[in-house]
Amino acid sequence: MEPELQRREDETRPAQHSVPEPDHKFGDTLRQTREPDWIERIFVGPQGLRAGWSILLFYGMYYVFRVVLGTIFFSTGLVGETMDDSAGAILIEDLIPFLALLPSAGLMALLEGRRISSYNLSGPKRARRLAMGAGAGFVALSLLVAVLTAGGWLRFDHTILPARQAMRFGIIWGCAFLVVGSVEEGLFRCYGLFTLARGINFWWALAAEAVICVDAFVATGRNGAWGVYLAAALGLFPCLILHRKRAASSAFWQAAWVTSSVFGLYHTQNTGENWIGVFAAAGIGFVFCLSVRLTGSAMWAIGFHAAWDWTETFFYGTADSGLQGQGHLLTSNPAGSPIWSGGADGPEGSLLVLGVILLLSLLLLVLYRRGWRAAPSATRTANDQQ
């Protein structure tokens, strides 16, 4: 046959499509087509290990590491049965939860196939966010102290530390509260918020709030439990509305509701706390969640947290959630009604702190309004994965 006729005959034949080579292994195909059994569905969801199990594993490991490290610190004499409220003692004592947090987060990241930075630590301009948060913490607490002083609810005496001692105590307190801020934000706004936001819905959040309130009611040694009840009640209807509207961001705000209430409950263990201080802790916890939503990471919250505590304890010499630290630049004492002065709780136990929390929320919305629609990766998940 002539070449030209051969080409025409080939063109008139039906096209025979070749079968493409699969771009995955046979085992992957089986996993895609096989229905998971009921045991697998209990533990594993669309994003891997379900959020509830992840939370239990993480905090379980954190508790074990903390007990082990606490035993080591105690046996070596680094900590004793009773600790004073000096800067050095607080720093050493809070190294225990900090060192327990690191391997817990590392192991969970390995198990979940993530990086540690995935837990709300991977946003842009992290160093700048940390510094801006620290500046906001100093200014916010100074504003509260100024109002308390002007109203006669806080009084300063003339005692001021010498420059050399002030520098030494200021650095040690700064390190101590940076550790404190890292631990508490790591527990609540980093791993806790991220993980809950990828697997919570309104009914799980409501059940968690019920457990939190029951714990505050029945546990002994709790101070200011009404602050926990108020925080739980205040978040109920907004989260219910988001749930009914099926808002894409509802999981994040439900997680913020739960972690903020737990943060308030966490503060009921402090001696000298009142219900306003506990409610303020839950409120500032929500502000920290808002900062994560707007900035993309918890760095602003860590800086604010550390600076707020440092300014209270060292710079102005006030009580900090009932803690009256040793070695402070200025010396102050509450005066008048505790509902305005904060009493033994410190400035954050004053009713005036609620105004500062509101101003902080508005400030964040103004400064970072462009990030309002851009949620962290964990908030882009469906609400009903667990």
C-alpha cells in the first residue's frame, strides 16, 4: 500500500485511547475504596486522628512529662515543697511545665504529621507580632493602673529599687513571665485552640462548657468560680447563632469559647482570685483567640501575656492574679472597695479591667482588620468532623 493511502486509512480508523499509568500505588487504591471499619471511624476522621483523642493524648503526655520533670527538679533540690514568690523561684518552677510542653507538642506533631509551628505559630512577622504584643501589654496595664490611681483605688509609696537591683530583677522577671506566657499560650491558644477548631461543633462545645462549670462547682479550693459560669453563659448564644447559620468560622469561635472558659477555670486555683479576675482571665483569653484569628499566630498573645504580667508584678509592684511577687521597681497597695481596686487579686480583679479588655478587642480589629476574613488553617474545617 502506498504511504499516502496508509495515512488516510489510519485517519479513518476509530481512535484507540491508551490507558494512562496510575500515579499511585495499588495499596493507595485499596485505601481509597475500602470503607473504614467502625473502630477506625471512632479514632480517625478526614484529617487523621480525631480532635478529641488528640486533646486527650496531648494533655495526658503533658501531665506525665510534668510529673517526671517535677520529680527530677525536686530530687535535685531545684524546687522544694514550698516555693517563695521571688523571680528566680518562679522562673525555675515554670521551667517544669515549659519543658513538659515541648516534647508533648513534638510527639503530637510527629503523630499527626504536622510541624510544631502548625499549632498557631506559623503566621507572618512573628518577631514583630511578639514585640507589638509586648508593647500593647505594657500600655494596657499602665492604662488600667492610671485609672485606678486617679480614682484613689491604688496608692504608691516612695520605695523604688536601686538601679542595679532593678535591672537584675527586671531581667529575671522578664524571663520568668516569657516562660509563663509561652506555657499558657502554648496550652490554650496554640495546641488547644488549633486542635479543637479542626474538630469541634456546637454540641461538643456545649458539653465541654457543662463539664467546665461542673468542675468549678464541685472542686475544692476554687476561687471566683462565678467568673467561669459567666464566661460560659456569655458565649452560649453567639456560638448557637453561628451554629444555626452554619457559618464557616463557627468551629473557631466555639473552640475559642471552650479554651477561654478553661483558661478562666485554670485561674480559680490561684490564691486571692475573685470572680471578676477569673472572668477577666476568660475575657483576655478570648482576646488572645481573636489575635490568633486576626494575625495568624499566637505570637502577639505570648508577647502581651508576658508583658502584662511583668508590668503588674515588677514594674508597678501590684498583685498579679493573687501573686504578690518579691523584688519590684515600684510599690503599690490597693485601696477602697475591692470591686474597684481589685483587692488581693490585683488590677485585673477590678471591674475596670473589663473596659480595658473591650478596648483591646477594638484595637485588634482596627490594627489587623485585613486578617478578619483570613482564618488560620485550622478554622477552615467543617464543624461536624467529630
